Amino acid sequence: MPNIKSAKKRLRQNEVKKVTNLAIKRTLRRNCRSVREAVAAGNIELAETNFRLACKHLDRAASKKIIHKNTVSRLKSRLSACIKAAKNAD
């Protein structure tokens, strides 16, 4: 437990930031999962719509440095490859 006033404030700020970041990460996982589920169900239009939404949230998280930009790039690449493979399978 911190003793210095500024350290106490930093601890409070970190706790608030942790809750916010976890909520954003939860949303990201949900968005990515919805893309994969739509592809598995064979609904390509829904998958593309969800992919655009997922990319938007991923880019926003990267700009806020919640997750690393290379991680975002990798996730977007894998999701787009999943959609592309489903399109070519039809």
C-alpha cells in the first residue's frame, strides 16, 4: 500500500483504468468471436459487417495502447483470411 499522496492517487487511477481496459478487451473478444461464428454459419455478409466493426474497435484499442499494434494487425489479418477462405469455398 502506498504511503505517498501521489502514489495513492496513481493507485486509484490505475484501478479505474484497469476496469476500463478490461471492458474494452472483453468487447474486442466478443467482436472477433462474432466474426468467426458468422463465417462458421456461412453468413458472409454478416461476417463482413462484424469484421468492419471489429476492425474499428481493434484500431481504437491500438491507438489507446490497450493492446499492441502488431497484435491488432495479426488479429485483423487472421479474421480477413477466415472470411476470404469462406468466400472461396462457396
